[in-house]
Amino acid sequence: MLFKSAYIACALVSAVGLDSAAQSKTGGSRPGIDVLHYSFDLNLPERGRWIDGRAVITLKRKAAPDALMLDLVGMKVDSVLVNGVATQFSQSDSTLRLTLPKTGDSLDVTVRYSGEPKDGLIFSNDAQGRWQAFGDNFPNRARFWLPVIDHPSDKATVNWTVRAPANRLVIANGGLHGQKTDGGQSVTRWRTSRPITTYLMVIGVAPFEIVDLGESACGLAEKPGCVRQSLWASPEVRDYLPGPFAKAGAMVDFFSRVVGSFPYEKLAHVQSATRYGGMENASAIFYSDNAFKRRNVGEGLIAHETAHQWFGDAVTETEWPHVWLSEGFATYFAALWTEHAYGDSAFRADLTRMRTGAIEPAIAAEKAVVDTTLSDVSKVLNSNVYPKAGFTLHMLRREIGDSAFFRGIRAYYAKYRHGNALTQDLMREFESASGQSLGWFFEQWFWRAGFANLNVGWRYDGAKQRVILDVQQAARFAPYRVKVAVDLVDSAGAVRRTYVTMPAEPHSVVEVPLATPSAPVRVIFDADVSVLGTISFK
């Protein structure tokens, strides 16, 4: 997702780094329990702010817990069945606790409940006064309207049966499996065939007009055939559409070729009520209502949310401190779309903005990208996990080269799609793809706060016919090892580029490995915008 403002748009990692990577102070997982499937049957009365719900939760018990704790806030539970038999249950302000039978590994839990959601499912009236409802679950707000294990590590398939006023349409995750009118209500069924995390499980109910965006990723999707894309928006913005969504098909084609097969049944782009500029709900991206009304939905936003279908949705962070595996990837892959669609100059402009957005906020100097001190999930999103992490992926690409980088991306996605991953899982795939030990890279860029501060000078050595770089790293942070593009410009304006590696030392003198018979008229340091930090010149 993106905030409504752009970013708010043979050594191994040390034992401390690896251990801390798997830890999380945010809690919320349920060891011994694995939810396989949710089936939600919801009744939404017209102009109401409450729901009647029935949830059937299919789970596997890995250990032998005698009770199940579900996250549920503010809803009144009427009854609970386990495998069709009534069971004891109790509620606190935030959980539903129910007794499990002593035997049986596979269980079906049925919860009947009702109430007025205080969050998660957002009821409102649109600009014309028409009633509407939208799910808005990130990071852990599904619990305000759905009984779930509200943690990214427990992914499950989901079925939706939504009863709503007949003059409203219903969008949700997955493929459409039925729609009919029954006594003044519409009954709509959506179903996913791939597991997703609870923060992506949503419905949208509104007086939509649907704009068909056609098919894309033909032969490049997990499901047979092509990916059908559509726009779900209010009738009042029909003249604006498809507008910036005209390239939505090309984006899905591009990401499918670069990363792997598109993972879901369809892709809908939805004008909605969400606290974010965009929210990457699996197969049903929600965008802020105002962006449509102001007619300023950005192509970069669409690319970001579309990239999330692979990163964050199909491959989900196992623990919250690793959320950059979602947001950093989406940020960088939106920039890769810019590179693909508009060329190198536009790409470098994206990188420049990304770098500025990464190093200017105070948190860059205070916290690591993988923030194992995180204890409040409401603070999981910040500039570290968006532009800093995204730019760090770009540095990794420059470090190991394009072939190894994209080979590692494809291997990572293939191994962890429809599951979960941690940062060290990604590191191992890049090490395998590149044949290099990358512990030092991940340690300094993901498990350490800060960024590089370089002061650069150069001189020409006529005897060697080489340019000599003199680089000092400020004492604010421990020195960084960085790979830097250096352009040598001669008197005729010809440019030659090479790469040099600055060691992780306070002061280094490095010879540029290009012979030049005379002193260049210019030496351009960091010519391709690939150093995360500040650069000044002597």
C-alpha cells in the first residue's frame, strides 16, 4: 500500500543478525494452529452500520492445544460449534476463546456473531449520499469485523457470501461464483483458490459502475488463460476512466515476465473508502475515493499496488519487522515499471526521489529496516520499509548484476509464493543466484540503522594513467562498503563508465580501473544514482 502522501509515498550474516531477524515483539501468531480456510457469510442491511455474520473456520491442529484463541473486537458472539457440536466459549475485549475437543487434527469451527464494526469494515455515504461499505484491514484490523487469526503468518483461502441491498454491487477477493437477487437483496459469492493473509481479505459494497480493462498476462498466469482486469468506480467518474489504468494490462504482463506467473483469478481496481492512497488487497486493489474524484490517480501508485500482488500478497512477510519484503519490493518494482515504460532518465529521477525519501526522515538514522524493536503494529509503516528498502534492492541489483538479481527474484518468488518469508530467506536465494556471500550486504543495509556519508575527491596519476579516488566516510555511522558507478568524461565529451568498490573504512584511496592517457575533464561519482547516502565533493 501507499500512504496518501507518497512514501508515508564466504561470510554469513552474524549470529546476532540471523537470530534477531526471526524474532518479533508484536506477537499475535498462534503456534500449533494453522487455519486452512475461512468461509464468511455476511448480511449487510441497507443504510445499516451493523452486520450479521457466520464464519466457518477450517483449521489444522499441529500440536494439541485444548483451546483456540481468535481475534475479534466489538462483535457479540451468539454461538460456537466445533465439528457441528456446541462448545464453550468466552469473550474478552479483543479475543474469542473456545474449547477444542481432545482429539482430532482437522477441525471446523463455526461462529455466529453480529454487531457494529468500529473499524475494519468501514461504512460511509459517498458524495451523493449513497450508502457503501469497504473492508480496510491493514495491519491487524480484520478482527473488528471477522473472527480470525489476525497475523500475516497464517494464510488461508477465503469464501465470501455477501447479502446486500439489490441496488449495490459487491467486489471481493478471488473469482466470482454466483450472483442473484433474493427478496430485495443481492447475494454475491466470491472464492479464492490461493491462500492470503487476513489483512488482504476484503469486500466492497457500493453502487459501482464496472469498466472492463480486458485481458492481460495470457499464458503468464497461474490460472489457465488470461488475467481479466476491471475497474469498479462510481458512475460520476466514468468520463475519467480508464485514464491512468490504461496501462494496467501492460503492468501485469511486465511483472509476470520479470517475477513469475500472476497468482490470482482476476485483478479489480476499486474506488473505495480506505485510509491509504492504495491498498493491495489480493486480486481487488482498493484506491482512495478522493484520488478518483480529483482525477489524479497516479500511474506509479497503480504500479506499486499491482506489484504487491506478487510481493506482500503471494509472498507475505512471516513477521511484522520484515514488512519491507512487501513495501520495499512494491516501491522498487514501481520504479522498475518506470524504467521499462519510460527509460533510464525517468528511472534515475525515481531513484533520486526514492533516495531523498529514504535518508531525510529521522527514522533512517534511528532504526534498521528490519526493526526487531518494533512492538506496536500500528507503527509498522515508515520510510525505512518503503524508499529505503526499495533503494537498497537497487543497490543489491548493482552489486550482483542484473542477471543474478532477477534470477534471485524469480527463485525467491517461486519458492515462497502462497507462503511466507523472512529477510534471511531472500538473502539465501540471492546468494544462490549470484554465487556470492551477501551477509555483509544484508547486515549493513537491513539490520543496521543509518546510511553512507561520503566525501569524495579525485586526482589524476599521469604515470599510471589512472584516476585516483580519495573517499572519506563521516563518523556519524559505521563505514559502509559500497559499489559505485564512476563516469570519466574526456575533452571531446565521450563518457566511459566503470564500477569501483569503496571499502568499509573511514578513509580509502581507490584506483579507477580505466586507463586514460590524459586527465579527464570531469569525474562523475555515483553516475547511476546507486548509493544510499549523502555525497559531497572536496
